[in-house]
Amino acid sequence: MTWIQHHRESEDRASEAEACLCLGDRERARDLYALSARAEELALKKLHHSKVRTYGITAVSAASLYFKAGQLDCAERVAMEGMAFDGLPAFARHQLRHIVQVVWAEQERQTSGLCFVPGQLLVSVSGGQVVTGGAPLQPILDKVKAVESVHYRTAEFLSGTALRTRGPPSKQIQEKYRPWLFQASPGSYQFAVAIQDDNEDMFGPSGELVAEFFFKVLRLGCSGSDEDFSNAVPDAGYRETFLKLTRNLAPNGKVFESLEVKAADDSRVVKLDQQARKRVGERIRGLRKPDVSLRGQTHAGVLRAVHLDKDWLEVAVGDSRIKVVGVGEQVDDVIGPFVNKRVLIYVASDGETHRFVDIEPDD
């Protein structure tokens, strides 16, 4: 058989595996991914040494398929052999190195005695003050907290829980969908998020579904159409909350330039940068109908006080303080992390009273 014949066989088995995943038959899907991986590795062996780009693409594909099949040793072997190939393109070397690191992390998790659901997500920041394997602590902690908020909000939404405006998630949600943070491969600065598997708790959707929808929420919030986002998240309160948490994840370029979220076992990526942050912000502010009798203003300052129950917040702008009313049903994990930090506050003002429109971090 030729390269193209083996490759087509691999594609057919992979398509069947994806169909099984949609039906919830993960065991059959893994078997099919294993057949697909073996066919792709056979295709790899049929390539002439001069076909360096095709070799790189096929090696990445074979290693990824072995990983999806749960055959970690095979995935590691194919990736390592691929990186030893003379003249391997830089993009393929980078992806194979990434696969090796993910395999090593998965092997460590398997020896820990803990179980994690499929669907690990990788979060990476790059540019600005970020260096290889390192980044300023506080901005990273803020992003980790934002990731946690999106994660729990996703679990609550899929569980049919009413939108929470105050306090932490319920103990049941926290225990069922406990997220773990793992070190990931150095490149810029990366960490992996995995959900501990609780097979004994039948409450709510699976952790795998939560991980998948987490990714979908970020993608639709960042670049999806209003119609697609509304279809995925019919509840207006949840839609606004997801949009605001997505913007909280997106950098403004002062400390780092971009944040990427991707699934560990495939090529899907959501990239959040300054432009994405601007688009999401405009989308959020578009949800509020402006009062034409009031003048829109934007102030940069430090959020000093918040009293959601009494419907106001206070921002220190230079030597003065601006009290903003009409905060409405803002949720704790959207606005709470901004206290004593620099923010941009958007208000509608008649010169004396400032009414809340929007707030975002000025990090």
C-alpha cells in the first residue's frame, strides 16, 4: 500500500472514532483511534526522506492519534522518532515536543492514583514581559482565577443551576467538578487544567462535557455569531457573565500580549488578545441600551469599594473618587477580583450622577 492509501485509511478510522465520541462510546472510539494511529504510522514509513513537510505533518498526526487512543508509550515513541528526523520543519518539531510533554504529564497523572476526565485544556500566555517558562506572578494568578470562574460557571449552567450572583459555587459543584492545575511544557508560559473524575457521583453532566463546553463558550464569546452564542447559551444572564469572564481572560498587552486556550489532544485553539478583548467589550456594552439623555464617559482608576447589595461602587481617579450607581445584578466573580486594582469604568452621566455601564480590568 502507498502513503496515500494508509493515510486515507487513517482518516476513515478517525472519522468513525469521532462519530463514536458523539454517541458517548468512548471505548469503541479509542479502539478506532488506535487503528487510525497504526495506519498513519504505516503511512509515515512510506514517505521518502525528501518529503520533510509531509513527514512532519504525518508524524504529528500519528502521535496525536496514539494519544487519543490512550496508547501513551506509542505516542511518545512516534513523537521522539519524528523529532530525530533530519530536516524536520520547525512547526512539526514544536508540535511533537508539545505532544511529548502532554504524554509525560498524563503518565504522571496516571501514576498518582487519581482519575481525570478526558478533555484537558492547555492555557498559555506569551509576549510582553513573559519569558520562556516564566511570567509575572500576579497577572498569572488573576488568569488562573478567571479560568476557575469560567469552569465553575460552565458546570453550573450545564447542571441547570440558576445564575449565581453572590458567593462561591455550591459544595456539590465544587466537589463534582474539582479542577486541577498541572505544569505544562515550557515555551512561553503554560499550565494545564484537568478535571478530577468522580465516577461515584451521578449528579449533573459529565466532567468531559464541562471541559468541552468550557472551550465552546470561550470560542463563541470571542468570535462566534450572536445567533450561535444565543443558541448555545439561551439564558441572557449566563451569556453576559460568560462574555465578561472571557474578557477578563483576554490581555490588554501591558504585561503579556496573548492568551491561548487549546485542547490537549487536537489542534483547536482559542486565541485571546487585545483585539479579542476589544470585540468582547463592545459586545458586552451593546447589551445595554444607552440613555440618550446621558453622556457616556470612561474613567481609569482603582476600584476601592463595592457594595452590590446597595447597588454602588467607588473608583479612585487621581485625587478624587467617583461613586457609580446602578451596578445592578453584577456577579461576584466578575467584579470581585477588581477590588484595589486598576480598572476602566464606563458610565453614563448627567454631570452629577454616574450610572454604571461596564467595568473591566486595566491590567
